Amino acid sequence: MAAEAAGSDLVHVVALLAAGVVAVPIFKRLGLGSILGYLAAGLVIGPFGLGLFSDPEAILHVAELGVVMFLFIIGLEMEPSRLWGMRREIFGLGMLQVGVCALLLTCIGLATGFPVAVSFVAAAGFVLTSTAIVMQLLEERGDIATPKGQRMISILLLEDLAIVPLLALVAFLAPGGADMSWAERLIDVGIGLASIAGLVLAGRYLLNPLFRILAESRAREVMTAAALLVVLGSALAMELGGLSMAMGAFLAGVLLSESTFRHQLEADIEPFRGVLLGLFFLAVGMSLDLTVVWANWQTVAVYVVAYMVMKGLGIYLVARFLNSSHREALERAVVMAQGGEFAFVLYSSALAVGIIDGEANAMLTAIIIISMVLTPLAIVVLRRITPADEQTLEGVDIADGLTGSVLVIGFGRFGQIASQPLLLRGIDVSIIDNDVEMIQAAADFGFKVYYGDGTRLDILRAAGAGRARAVLICVDKAEVAVRIAEQMKAEFPLVPVLARAYDRGNAIALISAGVDYQMRETFESALLFGESTLRHLGAEEEEAAEVIADVRRRDAERLELQVAGGIKAGRGLMKGNMPVPTPLTQPKRPGQALNEEAAIVLGKPATAE
């Protein structure tokens, strides 16, 4: 019997892993994102799909630890000073958005005939945006550190904090909840505050010494176990204090964000976080009760659309009221228009105290899940219907009729340094770039940069490329540099062209395009770095200079061979560090040729045995 139970558990584990491994790459290839892949996979293997699982709630309960660990890692990125700097966004923008959206969604419930308590609970659950979905989307798009990403994170943090008073309101709105004494309420609040204070004290005075002792033991598995202990212990402390587990994990991450062990903790937690977060979305997909959805599909569809549209409208209005651009406000409205995982907690609490019944709980849960499923699709639609960002040229001059002796194309970090010797010599330099923000920033430092795309022949003419004594190609992208070089040499063959090369392959392409001079952007700095290393290791100045000169000679010879024979030519000119195999023991006597064929190979006369 035990063997059968173990085998059954193993089937479930294999099914979960297989569903995620198969679905996620397919959905990412289709541009729909990993979250929708997990949700769809959960629906397929759940009770209303293949039926491999009959109790998704049990899996969801475990998988919520993925959200907990995710918020811990987010907390590690939020240093206290940085969090304090976001206080206005958290308690200003966050509270305004939550309040406006809660009011609008409650009005929907009241307009459709539901009591105040039910309307408010349903609205409050939907207002709590899915932290896991939004953070995953921001992470995949690399927007976490951007200003618009930070504003979304601020709102999510406020919503995580809001679960505490919302749960208290659910208890108050419950039948008989108003009879709860103020003393009991104050005790609950005191327990919550004591939990936070205890966690803060432990994080400040215990965690760093603990990890220091464990690091000295040099036991990697113990450090991993300690990292898990911190995350789960913090979550448990907050849960016991009546707060959310996610809030405890986030607070622990913030307390450790300035620790010397921060990166080690992140590396230890990351694998668990990724697996459990995927498991969470699988369980959410499995939890979708298709029986309830099918029986009430019209009601569910109406509320999904009404809630998402009204919440999106509230988010957009708040964003525009606080001076966000139309594009950012629209993007925030679409990304945050869904309900979140904390709604499941709120609805379960409302069910337990009698505000809603089992059918209402199932329908509300289905509405939340469907909104989570629709979010990645809505983002795909938004990307396709929204035009690409257009740069405003306000305050920027377009390149036209420039007469500089030298034309610099591209004014990034390389172009800025390369222009200094020319400017110090008093040479008239014209500079063009197609990055408006960079042009505006350069003006603050005393540089006049004109807007212009160096790949366009008409822009090159307007920038004075045909009259210049030299043209410097200093752009970042390798293919753009080659295109500009080809345009210059085809239209202005007598003008010297000097180009910045991204790497060796780009240098070969530029040489083939006919540039008069090219320099790999890291070559000189790497040689100086290597020469300084030799000196620090005890080499004399002349000896180090000779070695560097030899490297230059070998590199020039190799590049010449590569231009003629391809990137793999001249490999023998490079000194590698691959170990050369040698015999374990020296032979007692040298090898001898015993026949004419071996003698030819060894170059020695054959000897007779």
C-alpha cells in the first residue's frame, strides 16, 4: 500500500513538472508569456481537464510559498533608504488608486442588486492586484528598476499592506461582527504591530550575526537551509500575528537588503522561488471551477468585463490626475486591471464569517482567475494597437548645414571621450546623435549635439560629411557602424573614416567596408589593464612593455589573417591556457623505430630486435 501511495504521489509530481515544462516554452514562443502558460497547463491537468488532480486547493496552499519567496527577493532589492524615498508613491499613489478603484467596483455590485457588504468584499478582493503576475511581467520586461515600474511596485506594496485592514473590515461586516468589542480589536492590532516590531528587531540584531557564523562553517547546504528558515520563519511570524505571509517575507528581505550576505541569500532562494511560483500559477489554473463558470457563464463574463474595465478606468484616471503620461497610464491600467491572489484569502475569510456563500465564493474566485488569465492577452493586444514611442524634438536642433572640420556620429561614452582631444586642440567638431534624451543631457554639460540618423544619406549630407576632413563613427551598435561606413565610402570615398568597433567580428566588417582606421572599444583599455597587472606581479616596466608590444604585434597579424581567411584564421598567434597532456612518468629509454614505416614517422633509422 505504501508503495502504491508513493507511486501515485510520484505521478502527480511528474505531471506537474511535465505540464510546466511543455506549456511554458510554447506560450513564450507565441508571445503570451510564462504566466498564461502555467495557468493553461493547470487547467488542462486539473479536475476539469485530464483530472490528474482532484484537490488543487492543497497544491495552492503549498504553492503560495512561491509568492512568499518572490516577495522576499523583491525585498532584498528594496534598501530601507530607497523604500523611504518611495513613501509618497506607496501611501499617496497607492492609497488613492485603491480607494478610487474600490469605490467604483463597489458601485457595480450595488447597481446589480447586491447588499453593501457583499458588494464591498467582492470589490475589495478584485482591487488587490496580483503581485505575482505584475512582478513577473515587470521582471520579464526589465522594467522593475524603471520609474514606471517603481510606481507599480509602490502600489503593489500598499495593496499588500491593505490586506490587514480589509480582513478586519470583513470581520466587522460579518453578521454579529459589529458586536466585537474595541478591546478585542485593539488586541488584534497590537498583536500585529508586535509581530512587525519583533521581526524588525530580529532582522537588525540577529540575522547578520547568524549568517556570519554559518558562513564561517563553510557548509553551503546550511546556508541554503538558513535562507529558507529566514523566509518561511518571517512569513510564519506575520501569519501568527494576523498579517499576511507575503508581508513578513518582504519585510525580512528589506531588513537584509543592506547585508553583506544579500547576494548569497538571493542565489540560494532563487531556485525554490522559481519552482514554487510556477506551481502557484499551475494550482490557480487547476482551481478554476468550470462547473460554476458554465452554470453562471453570463454573470461571470459580465462581472469579469465590468470589473476589469472599471478598475482599469480608475487606475487610468488616478495616473493621469498625478501627471503620468497617457501611454504610461494606459499601460498601468492594462497591466494592473486583474484581481490577485490575496483575493482568495479575503473571499475565504468572508465565506468563513458568513458574508458570502459557497456558490458566491466559487464565482468570485472564477472571476479573479479569468481576469488573471486575460491579463497577458490584454498586454499583447495593447502592444499591437499602441504605436511605438515617438521622440519629441522639443528644444533639439536637427542636423542641417553643419560645417565642422570633423563630424562625430554618436555621442555616447566612447564619442564623448574621443571628442575631447579634438576640442582641446581647437578643432571645429560637429556632433550628431539620434537619442533625444542623450542630446538634452549633453546640453547640460556644455555640448551642442544635433539630432540626426547617421545611417541616412541625406542626414550625412546635411551634417557636412562630404566637406569634413574626417568622420568619426562612434555609435554603439555594430551593424549600424558598418552601415554608416558603407554609406560614407560609397558616397564620399575621399573623406577619411575612423570607426569604433564593437568586437573583433565588427572590426573585420569595418575593414571590409573600407574604413581608414578602426579600434575595438575595449582593446586599449584591456592592454593597459594587463600591463598594470604584470607590474603588480613584479615585472619590470620595460619587461611589461615588451610583453604588451608582443601582444599588439600578434593581434595585428591575426587580424590581417582574419580579414583574408575568416574569423578562425590565425589561431596559432593566440596564447591559450589549455593544459597540454604529458606522460605521468618519463620513459626509461627513448622510443625506437622497429620498421621502416615507423622510422619515417619518427625520423630515426630502424633498429632490429
